[in-house]
Amino acid sequence: MNRLLTIVLIGSLLYGCATVPITGRRQLSLVSNEEIIPMSFAQYEKVLKESKLSQDKEQVAKVKRVGVRIQKAVEQYMQDNNYNDYLDGFAWDFNLIEEDVVNAWAMPGGKVAFYTGILPICQDEKGIAVVMGHEVAHAIANHGRERMSSGLVTNGLLGGVSVALGQNPSMTNEILMQSIGAGTKLGMLSFSRKHESEADKMGLIFMAMAGYDPGEAPKFWERMSAKSSGSQQPEFMSTHPSNDTRISDLKAQIPEAMKYFKKQ
């Protein structure tokens, strides 16, 4: 029985794989965007209804402006690299929530939220671009979908969401909701260090393509690191502290990102 299960697991892993744009990393993909994106959109709307949106027109316009520039850069990258259908189902949206929380996140499908508490650390539009590129990268790399796929395999639920629902509906729904951030604070996804590092690298390229100097990224994380020296760690750093290693990695990746830099 164990041998049969092992064979099935290996088959599922080989069959259900996808490639992350830019990094080329192979990832587990037993779940389709058609399954995860509608759930993420519903969760996003729920968060917006339960939150107070910022009325600061200047700050809201700045977040949306950066978001749209990053969005266009992503769309251009996908078109240039034959990922034309990769963004099917995406419906971009960028909102600023009025709350003193150092956080930002993106749902599968391109829904992004910033909190006013992170803006002082961003300082300006360039700092916002660092965070925006990083969060959009999570969505483009399908990290939420990968988390969901891993959760299904870990719990022995194979064959995708529809099959898993038939096997164990309550557990499957729990995995799905956790994977898009539902049930965690304000919809934030707790990504692994692997995912955070990948989002750092991809985010640098996206912000560079959007016309923002990727050299601003280490500066942002230095400010974030200073912020974390207090008694309470910011939510934005909960799974990947902004330590010297992260800043060093970003600095090492800047020359590659500069190849995509398009000053506007």
C-alpha cells in the first residue's frame, strides 16, 4: 500500500509541475488558476469591505500609479517571453488600507493591498515600487497555488481540487482558504523563505522594467531592518527577516535587474 501511494505521489509530482517565469524554477502545480483565482477575489473583496480605505487622495493615487506601472511591465514581460496566456483570469486592482500596519500583500490574480503603516518606510514612489514589485512577483510566481498544491499532497489529497473535495471536503476547503490567506490576519500570506527570495529577485526586474531604479531595493530593506530592531517585528517581515544576507543578495542581483531598467 505504501509503495502504491509512493508511486501515485511521484506520478502526481511529475505530472503537476509548472515553471516560474524569470527564475525558471519548477514548482508543484496540482491546482489551476481557474480554481484559486475566484476564491482569492472573493477574499479580497471581503477584506476591503471589512477595512477602512484611505481617503488620502495623493497617497492612494501614488499606490495606484506604481501598481499600474508594475502591471504594464509584467504584461510586457509576459508578451515578450511567450507567456501570453499566463495572465488569463487576472484582474488587477491596487488599494490602500488605512491602518498603522507595516504590511502589503497580493492575492492570486493580481489583487494588491497596501497599508498606510508601510508608507513611511517606503518614503516615496520608488520605495512603493520595491514593495509593489515584490508583492506582484508572489502572484506572478503562483506562490499561493504552489502552497495549495503542496498542502493537498501533504494531506494525501491528489488529483486537483475537484477530486480532493470529493475525498475530504472540509480539509480541502481549509487548505484552499489558508493558501490564499483567508483566516490569517487581513489576508496576509505567510510565504516560505524560498518564495520570499524568489519574489525579491523577480520584483527587482519588474520594478526595473517599470522605470524604477532597482538600486532602491536594498535601501528599503535597510530601513525595514532598522524598523525591526524594535520589540515587535513588522508583519511584512514575518517569514523572511530583512537581515544582512537578504540585503547582500539584493545588491548582488542588481546588475542583472539593470539590464531591464527603462528610465521614464
